[in-house]
Amino acid sequence: ESGERNFLWIEAFKGTKEKPYIFTNCGGQVFLNTTHYYGIKILNSSFLRVTGTGLEGTTYGFKVRVTGGSAVSAGAGFSDIEYDHIEVYESGFSAFFLKTDPSCSDPDKYARGLFTTYDI
């Protein structure tokens, strides 16, 4: 839904290549304006699309301003994610920060050879 928000958190959505989950702005632009570490965060998800095409005539349906971190972040086993029509107009660290780190509590979960991120 349109309006101003602190951040958008997307976790544990598992689509398929044929039927990805689609997250879009609805009814106008979404302004993510925060001092948090991220504006859009995706964790443990695959085959999804975040698109700002929800309002005809609007180039960027998502506008992201993050003064304390990365505007768009993904981690913890993400793969096959598409982003489009997102404007990052301020970021304290990076516009996009997309990576999966190994886990100390479960060292085999994202170990080399056991997990790969595809198609960003």
C-alpha cells in the first residue's frame, strides 16, 4: 500500500520459476524513509520479484532513503530475486547489499558447495 514506511521486511517466501511471488506498490508510491540498517530486506527467500510498477505513469513505485545502512539488502539463503523500478535516493552505506554469510550456529547451512545464490 502506498505511503511512507520505515522498511519492508520479506522473509521465507519460496516461489517457483513459473510462479514467483510478486511484491508491488499499490495505490501510489511507497516511500521507505528510515535510519534503520535497510529499507527493503529479503531473507531466506527465492523466486520473487520486488517491482515498483503498481501505478501507471510512475517510474519508481518504491523510493528508498536509508541514512544508517543499505537501501536494499538480501541474505540468509536468498536466490532468484528480481528488483525493478526502485529508486534509491540516499544510502548511508550502499544501495544494494546482497550476500549470504556462513552461520556459526549451523556451519553447514550455507557452506561452500551446499548453497549457491542464482539470478539476482
